[in-house]
Amino acid sequence: MTPAFIFFFFFISVMDVCLSAPAEMKNQTDEFTDDDPRPKVDLENLVLHGDVAVTNTFFKNADPCTARGCKWPKSGRYVNVPYQISSEFSQQEKNIILRGMQSFHQTTCIRFVPKRSDQRDYIHFFSQRNGGCWSYIGRQRGQQYISLERRGCVHHSTVQHEILHALGFHHEQVRSDRDRYVRILFNNIQQRQRGNFKKVQTNNLVTPYDFTSVMHYGKYDFTSNGQPTIEAKSNPNQQFGNARQMSANDITRVNRLYECNTSRRQYRY
Ligand SMILES: [Zn+2]
């Protein structure tokens, strides 16, 4: 995750929507079929907290929504998550997004599948100018956007990060037990971004707090004054938030939340 590339907004109005130029590449395969790249999301009610998109029902839908139906459904051994990639992306960029999805195939029971016409709930990767990198938390029903602005967001770690949000995961430094591991230095945080650092009653799936998680913010993210915004309690000099890929814990959490390794046994977390 490279939050330096993330653009942060509190409100996006319809007036702000300005889609980037039409796709400039034609050599796409069927896999990249893009029925309708234009966002239909209710942008009037869209609120971004950091890179987490929420509707104005945020306080009801915030993580852990996974206990309330925002998990993607499992069918047999696998959790199929339909997706579309907008034709705005170049082939190289599409490959990065595909590689991000494939990394889940290699380590979890999540399977991203090109959206078929009969699948109603799906992820739509798109880019728009100044759109930044963002995602909803968990399944939203219908066409669900992951914003990966071409300039700045199409990186392996960012793709994984935003996908993890869509699978139901929140940022590491807001998890329920974070106060044992980090100190949030609210006075150093840009005022309107302080909400990003509020603790959430997450389901931590019996995994340890993980500074190497791809979901962890960096030490200086959202700083208003150049001073750290997050400090590791055990070592104030510790650096973090620069993961280049999912950590082992990130992967374990997906497997546990979606019960990937169980057929008979049920985990209870
Ligand atoms: Zn995020």
C-alpha cells in the first residue's frame, strides 16, 4: 500500500465526477469485457474515509459488516467474486490488476471470475482522473466499484489492499486491539482525516496485530505537520506501512473469514 498516492476526499458530489478519456487501447480480450465503465454509484451519497468508500449509512455499514452479510458467498470450496476491469486501463495495467487477483487464487479460496450477465453482484475496477484509490468494505450488492486511478494506484500492493477492503477487511491500525500496539498521534493528523484513525470493533480472526500488513497505514500518513501520526508503542523508531504485498496474516485472515481450509470444521472467531 502506498498511501502517498491516495487522494483523500470527504465528499464527492456529482459535480466532481469527470471520467477520464475513453479507453485508448483496443487489444482487449473477452476477459476484459467492459459493459459499462461509467460509474453508476450514488456519488452524491458517497463518502470516502481515507480510501474507504462508504455511503451515508456508514455508521451502520462499517466493518465488521462481515457478520451481517457483506461477505461474498461461498459456493462449494470457493468464493467466486465476479469482476470487470474497465477498458480505461492499458493492457499492462490490466495485467497488474489480474496479478493482484491471482495472488488471492494462489493463497486463498477466493476466485475472481469474469462477470457473466447473470451475476448481479460484482466488482468493477475503474479509473477516473483525480479519483484516487478506494474501495468499499465488503460486498455491497450490485455493481461495486474499486477505484484505481491509473496515475498512482495501479500497483500490486494497492490492488491487494483495495481488494481486501472489498472482501470485508479494514485498516490494520483501526482494529479493535490497536491501542496495545500503536499510539495514534491525533494532534499530528490533518483535522479532516482524523476519522480514518478511529478504532473499529473488528473481528481480528485470532491473528496478531501486524505491522507488515498491506492494510497498515504508514507512520506519517495524513500528517499535518511532518510529524508521525502513528507510533509503534514497542519502538517509536519503527517504520511500517510500506508492505509491497499481503503479509502471511493478511492471507490467514482471508482464509479464516471465508473458511477456506475447512470442509467440516467451522471456525468460530
Ligand atoms: Zn485502505
